[in-house]
Amino acid sequence: MDDQDIRRANLQDIVNKIGLSETAKRFKKPDRQINDMLKGRKSFGEEVAKDVEDNYAPGVPHDWLRIPEVFLNNGELDIERLKQTTVIY
């Protein structure tokens, strides 16, 4: 599984928990772009990931969308837990 696949899986998990519209709102992207990223019609590379990560959770270290199982608590990102996590690649 490559980074984009992991990001897509985590994005799908977020959408499943809080819905497409709420996810798009928090990521500050149009619903259609989120949907296109999920379907693989739009790239979900590092630049886009960094942008949506900053919008969703300012102050959390980058690359949290690359963690194979993003830390969600009732549909919310567990920011404190993520801050304590180091991603090593």
C-alpha cells in the first residue's frame, strides 16, 4: 500500500464517520474534490495532504494522514494522541 492509498483509506474512514460534507468543510475543499480523491480521480499527493492536514488539524505534525490507522475518536481526530506519535519512514 503506497502513501496515497493510505491517505485515501484514512480519508474514507473520516468520511464514513463524519460524512462527506463535514469532511470537505473541515479540509476546506469542495465536496467533489474530496470525492474525486477518494475515487482516485484526483491526486492525493504530499502537497494536497499537507494542505488538508493543516486545515483539519492545525498544529499537528504533518503526515498524520500517512499513519495506516489514523486516530479517530467518535469521528474526531485524537489530536493529543497524534502529537505524541512519531511517523518513521
